[in-house]
Amino acid sequence: RHIVELKALKAKLPGESEPPKTEKKPKTKKGPQNKKTQKKEPESMSEAELRQARLDKVQSMRDASVEPFEYSFKVTRTAMQLISEYDGRLENGEEDEEADVSVAGRIMTRRVFGKLAFFTLQDETGTIQLQMDKGRLGDSFKDLKAWTDGGDIIGICGTVRRTDKGELTVYAKEWKMLTKAVLQLPDKFHGLQDISKRYRSRHLDMIVNPDVRDTFRKRATITSMFRRLLDDMGFLEIETPVLHSQSGGAEAKPFETFHNSMGLDLTLRIATELHLKRLIVGGFNRVYELGRIFRNEGISTRHNPEFTSIELYQAYADYHDMMDLTEHLVCSIAQDPNVCGGLTIPYGEHTISLERPWRRVTMHDIVKEEIPDFDFSALDVSDPSSLDKAKETAMKAGVPGVDDLNSVGEVLNQCFEELCEPKLIQPTFVIDYPVEVSPLAKPHRTKPGIVERFELFAVGREHANSFSELTDPVDQRARFEAQAAKKAAGDEEACDVDEDFLAALEQGMPPTGGLGIGIDRLVMLLTNSPSIRDVIAFPLLKPDST
């Protein structure tokens, strides 16, 4: 598409107004010796040959006393700054001769036409076109053609012009190789399409797919905003240990390790909860930690063994306050122009409305919507037959995995997860959970067998979990012991009895609301990403067998 313009520009170069004189050379017979000097076209070269050709260029530069891996370069403008600065300026074909800009980035496309060349340069903010010609660059134009390839990182100093077709361009006065790329970029037409290759070579994924960089830029904004919002509300971020002598704070199988010099069996943390609550006991009223959590569980589009969460605890608050806080945090972040810029967002085939207030529904009520002829809340949990009735009802409704469950509350939770959770597309607080599945939550103030807990669901998955925190040390010990019994019976996700935490509770913890939000899943929602691996820069993968 640049051919016509290139020819026009070429005609303007010094010495191009007259046709060059040529001398007739005697014809020579083609022989085997001529074939040896023919250069192989890049399209027919193997990856190893292409790599070697680039390494040869590295050596050629060094032979010419030119450093192929520079130490620094002063950049005065980014691509986005230039586009913004010249928005509405310069007519087609006009040049700002007073401009003196320096840009640096990676060569994405390279078009050479005689004594002219056009490159597309990509930096962190976007792309900008470069124009180089022999008239301006002199002998260094020959080096530019000989030494550069797609993927190289170069620096350019020059003026700014708008081409005859209206494309903003840096018109080079000088250039410098900053980093010679030894490997070529993926094919520009097919890109990097293999999903596994994208995750394994995330650096390439980010180079060739600008949307991927945008996702991680938004992720950084989201985590930064969480901290800023909470800091502004008087919360303190205090780091807690990653290595634990026993797992706790969640039901999950931990990763196990060993400290050699101390001779200790340790686990990687599965939650930050118990240490943060000990800080509340110690006198801090508002604390949080945004950090990595490790759970030895399966991998799926919504699960990764290593993930990021934010947990916060506020003294003298309950789960109602945490619902309000969750809405405030998520809506504030979504409305930021660098994230979503509003409260109506796309996700897959759905349009999600984050307008407040979000729906609030009890677990009993939402399960009854799916099984209208049965009411779990009407069962007498002290009657052994109630469990049989609950299981029978669940199996008739097509709920799997209820045979081994030991309480009505567990059956109710299983019905919710199988029948209701996938249908919760719009933001919904599911509240008031069975005590059997909530070992750290405070008993509901009016409903026996229920705790004051909510989980936030959207697009069919959980995004947040919250309690009115249990502050009764006797009740907490009984629940820990029940969990320990499950663990002894073979439940690898059940937690132990944490005596240090119990001792802290016996010292007295004020009424407290706690909230945990999965950062990865929230980033998925706010960036319209279908898999958790799309929002984790370097997700855990099995070794490549190829």
C-alpha cells in the first residue's frame, strides 16, 4: 500500500531526478560458482538458519565497531504521546521540521524499497511508523538495510511528518541498534495462535498481541486501586507469613515443604485469614493483605494452584457492612477509565450490569427456586430421617455426589453448587450458609444451623467470600476439632486445630467483618477474559513434551 508513495518520495531524493547511467557489462556464463554466492531467501530458511543469519549480523556489527546490544538510549516521546501531540496537526504530506524527537521500540514490520524504507515501531504504548531514506541517513542507511530485521529493538531520532496518506511518521535523521534480536517474531499473518505456546512464551504473546498487554496493564491498575481505596479508608496492609507450620483459614489441600536448618515440616499458605485476625486481636481495627495463595488443587479455566487474593478485616463490622464494601470496591474499580470506564460491561455473550444494589438472596431461597416442591429450611436437622429426605430430593434433582455427605447443610450446599451457581450471571450475594461448610463464620443471630456468611457470584462463578467472623473461642475450638476429625478420616482439604489462633481468640477479638476477593477472577470479569490463565502472566503449566 505504500508503493505509490514510496516511488513519489524516491523521486524527490537527491540524484533521483535523472536516470542513473549504467555501464554494460559483458555477459558471463552461469556456472556452479555463481550458485554458491546466491543468497537463500528467508522464506526458505529453517529456524536454525535464520538464527545463524542474525548471529552473523551481530558479528558483522562488532567487526564494524558497532555495539549490537546497547547500554542506554534517551527516549523523548512514546508512540501514544506523539499520536496525542499531533492529533489534528499536520496536513497530509506536511512535516514539522522543528520537531526533534527520539523514539525507541521493536521493529514489527519492515518495508525496504530502494533508497527508502518504512518500519513499524512498537513501544509499550502502541505503534508509530518510521521513515528512513539514504538522503537523510547517508551511509548508515546501508547499515540499516543490512543489519536490521523484524523484532530488533532500535532507537530513532528525527522530525515528525504526516505521509501523503495521512499516517503519522517519525522521519529519521539517525538510527541506532539497541538490541539485535537473535530469534525472529512469529509469522505476522498467523501470529501466535497456539494457546499453550502463548502461555509458555508469554513474552512473545505480549509482543504480538497488544490486547494481552492491555489485560495486564488493567490488572496492575486493579490491584493498585484496591490498595489505594482501602488505604484511603484507613486500612493498613500488613504482610503475613507464607510458610505455615500447619494449614488453616480455608478448606484446601496445601503444598508441603521442609525447612532444613530448623528441621520443620511446613506448608505454603492456603489463606491469610488467621494471621490477619490475630492482628485485629492485637489492636488494629482495619487490616488487609493482597498477596499470593497456594493450593494443591486441580487446574481449570477458573483455578490455578498459585493465585492472588485480597483479604481484609474490619473491627466492629459484620457481613452486611462487607456487602456494602464489596459493592463500593468493585464498582469504583470498574468505573475507572483505565479499567472498564463504566458499570455495564461485556463478558462473553453476556452484558453484565454492576449497578448497585446487587441482588441478595439466601442459599435456602435460591435452592428452592430450583427445587420448588421441597424446603430445606423446614427440615429438623436433629431428626436422622431429615438427611435421607435431603439426599433423596437432591438425587431426584440430578445432583451428583450426595451419597457421602453427612449433614443436611452439606446436601443443601451441594444442591446450590450444582443447580444454582452456574446460572448466577449478574452480580448476586448468596447469603446465610449452613454451619457445616463455614467453620470460621459466626452463627446467624436468628437462624439456627446457619452462619452469617455470603459469597459473591457473577458469570457463574464465585468472586468473593465473607463472614461475620466467629469470635467465640469455645465454638471455634469445637469447629476446628470437627475439621480435624474430617482430616483424620482422609479429607485432605480439612484444616487442623490452630492452637495459636485459639489462644488469640481467648484473649478477645472484637466483633469483626471479614472479606476475601479473588483478584484473578475479578480481573477475568473486568477484562472479558475466558480463562484464569489469560490474566496470570506466567501460569503453571505441565512440561512441554514436544
